[in-house]
Amino acid sequence: MAHLYRVLVPVADIEAAQQFYGTVLGQTGRRVSPGRHYFDCEGTILACFDPQADGDGYEARPLSEPLYLAVADIEKSFAACREAGARFADEAPPGVGPMGEIAERPWGERSFYVADPFGNPLCFVSADSVFVG
């Protein structure tokens, strides 16, 4: 059986990523290389990765699909995203409801969608409403 232990989030500025994700996740995390900053999300590492700062010679490209984060206090996470400068989504697929607001989704999750400063889509889901299929 496999265990997901690290997810790379591409960023174009590791310092700005450290500030954004530190505010959103409520932790300082730790720098592990010039272009990597790790945040422990209950056993899975959210790894901000700036390929230029790490000397890899290519530009970071945002994720194409949202990264989902279960949170204990969705209102607190919503406020932290506002404070950190997240871009709130304002368009939603039909039947999904408002993306940039806390809302109950058709599949039962209570969530909101944002993008980080680098264009990576994120979804914050109230932990007590997580749907796993």
C-alpha cells in the first residue's frame, strides 16, 4: 500500500510562498533548500517549490487542478486566505455554487476555492464535511 507523503506546489518566489502559506496554514514550516519550503499537513508535506531558486533552470507553472485541504475551522481559514492575499474565485461550474465563498457543495462538502499568488488553485474543506466517495 502506498502513502502520500509530499505534494509539490510550484511557486515563482519562495519567500512570498513562505509568507503566503505560513499565514494560510498557521505555521512557519521549514526551509529545506534554497527553493523548497516544507509545511507539515498532518503527515503529508506541502512543499512549496521554486525551481529557479533551487537552480533547476525552468519556470514554475501553476497546478491545473485544485489542491484540497481539510481544515478544522473553515471560517478561520477563509479569513487567513483573505489576510494572505489569496485570489478568491468568482466563477463556478453549473450546479456547484459560489466558488470564492464558503458554501455547501452538491456532494455535501462545505468549502471555498481560492488561488495562491502563483495561480495554484486551492480548495479549503471543512474537515467535518469531507467526502471521500
